[in-house]
Amino acid sequence: MPGTFCVVGHDARQLAAARVLRRAGYGVTAADNAAAADYILLPMSQGASATRWPALCRGQGRGH
């Protein structure tokens, strides 16, 4: 069985992500049960910080 995601937040994007994860066979839990999750899905701003995400994933957002 795939792992369990803790989906933090209740906006439409987070709710949609939880539905997709459940359909894919993952377990989904809320923030109050985060310790039991294998992965945590945090909400992300749609603003300026979202445009920095690719750079952060490459390690360029850590003071480099």
C-alpha cells in the first residue's frame, strides 16, 4: 500500500489534492494526525513565493 499524506489546509487546492491522493490509493489524514503520516503536503501561496519554488527545489534558496 502506498504511504499516507497529511494534507494541511482547507482551501480548494488542498481539498483537490486530497481527493486525487485518495483516488491514487494513498491514505490521507489531517494536520492533527501529522505524526502518523509518511508525507506532509503544506499549503503554498499563489503569489511571489510560488515562483521561487523551482529554485528552492534545486537548493538555491538556502542562502546560496
